[in-house]
Amino acid sequence: MIKVLHLNTWYGKGGAANSTRELNKLLNQNGNISSKVVVGFNNSDESLLKLNRNYERYLNAAITKYTGYDSIWYPFSKSKSLEKLIDKYDVIHLHNIHGYYFQLKYLELLKDKPVVWTIRDFWPITGGCAFFNDCNKWVTGCGKCPYLNAYPATKIDRTAFHFEQKQRYINQLKNVEFVTISDWAKSVVRKSMIGHKNITTIYNGLDVDAYKIHYVKDQGSKTKLLFIASKLSSPRKGLLVFLKSLQEIKNKSHYELFFIGEKMPKDLKDTYLRDFDFKELGYVSNTDKLSKIYSECNLFVNLSTAETFGRTNIEAMLSGTHVLTYDIPIMKEILQDKGIYVQEKSSKEIAKAIESFHIDQHEKKLKYTSQALREHALTFSQQKMVKAYERIYSKLLNNSGGK
């Protein structure tokens, strides 16, 4: 029996947290692996191991914001408790270790352990940010950061120091395999300070049976557009671009809009949505309910400029819904020829693509059926993902002379 310990900021809250939760559950069903998750902070699941008290998150976030020492120094050390915990497990599986709970020096505790590190964003290779936008300083070393307000935000630029510290501690890991969740992300990481390490691509696996084509698409009435972002205010999710593109649409009465995630400010709704029928559905955590929303809508509009996988695209297609997104490498890798692609941040082109979709759907000229979209998405199964991780666990244990 291989004992695996996962570390992530949260459990079941956000993309990385959901993927960690699902992987943990599947590994425990395997029979050959005993899997446990330790989280930075507890979001009400008492079965989880918790590294920090919830109030420490706010304290540590304030330290990051006002001193710039993100993950370098926090007032309450967890080294002793973490060391005792780590000793009980054969393999340590890191997911997101940023999020104001994990100090880089804790990696010293793992230097002789088999370590899998799934890179779910680019925080491990930069001097600070999780997504680097159009900046390439992370290739050679950060400093004079143009995006200090990007998560994890800070007022003091210590990105050059952070870059050196990450390199120092990560290079102490003797038996580590980095996992990216797309080939595009792997190509990015290859250019970074850890590019010489072992790096494998394992696509996120979804519970494909949990998403279904619940409804036959209504092609004769309004076209229903769906936009999703847990933080609609995040610039990289593209809400403002979407809202501006809606203004370019001539016959606004032909469309109904659905938004999942945090509520929009009233001024945005008053400015951009006054001529549309729209519904804000809030956060949706129930998979069956989410799949029904996808399935009811005709087109999922995903205008994210920075993803390492794009889970929502697969969820939409499993539910039989077309995806409109940017013509960028990560989206084309995952969606292939099943996506509807537009030029990045072009409001006019987005509007034109939406209008063309409305016409093609009404005239039954869409290239792919709902079932064809689902067939493509079925290739991202949890079974493939779990088997790939099992092989890596076994390889690392063999490297260390373990089980």
C-alpha cells in the first residue's frame, strides 16, 4: 500500500481544489493507495488535516501585501507538525502551495522524500505571480515587477529575491517529478528555472458521467450565452471584454445571458446589460445543477487569457455545449477543432462570432452536434489521470529504493 499525502490551499473550492479533491477520492478507491489531503485552511470539512488556523490566512496575506515576503516568513511556524506528518507518508504530492499557508523553507523537509508537484498555475516558476500575463522576466530572473497587483498582490517588490529563494529550495528536492496539466504548460515550464527537471503532462480528469446532455438545444428562440468566473473581477477572466462585445451585437433581443460566479457591480449591469435579459446564478458547486445549466445554454463564452488547462471548457462540452474562446495555444490544445476561436480581446470579433453562431444554430448549420462535442470531452477521463499518477508514484518510490 502506497501512502500519499497531498498539500493544497483549499479543498473543493476552485479548480485546483476540486481537482485535488477528486484525485484524492479516486486514489482511495484504487485499493493500492492510501491518500490523504492536508489543506492550508479548512473550509468546513472536518475529515481534512489542516495546517493553519483560518485567521492566519488574513495575517499572512497582510504580511505578503505590506512586506513583500510571500511564503518567506509567517509568524507561526508549522515545521515540526508538518515534519511529523510527512514522516508517515511514502509520497508527498504538492498542488498549490501558495495561498498564505506554506513557507518555502518547508520544502527542506521534503528533500529526501519522493515528491510529485502538479503545477496548476505558474507561481512555482515566477518571483511572485501565479499568471505572468505578457511578462517574461521569469525566464531569467524577476525584479522590477510590472504586475505587483497580481495575485498574490504586494506593495513592495521582492520578486528578484523570491525568484532566487524558490530556485534555492526547489533545487534541494532530490527525487521530484513535476506534472503539468497541458503540453502548453509543459512547454512554458521547460523555459523556466526548473526546466531541466523531470516534467510530465497529465491532463485533468473529470467525472465524465456526472456531466450529461440534459436538454435538446432550443434552436428556434433566443440563443443562451453562459459566462463563468468564480472571481468575475479578475481581469484575466475577461468579463469586461465580454460586456463590451455585447454592445457590438445588433439584435440584442435574440440573446439571453447567464452568469455563474460572484455578483457583478450594479454600475456594470446598468452600463452594459440594460438591453439584455440576464440572470446571475451565483456560485454553483453542485455538479448536476452545473451540468444542467451548461446543457440549457447554447454557447459557453470563455474569454480567459491565462489557463493551464481550462476545465470549464470540458465541462461544457460534456454537457453538449459549444465553446467560444480565444485563439491561443492552451485553448486549441484542449478543444482542438471543436472550439469556436476569436482573436484575443477583440470585442468586434467576439460579437461577430456570437452573431454567426446564432444564425448557424437557427439554420441548423452548426459543424458539430452536442454528441460530437461530448465524445471529444470524454477523452479527459479520471481513469486515465489516476493511472498516470500511479505510475509516477511507483517510479519515484523505485528511485528511492522504497516500496
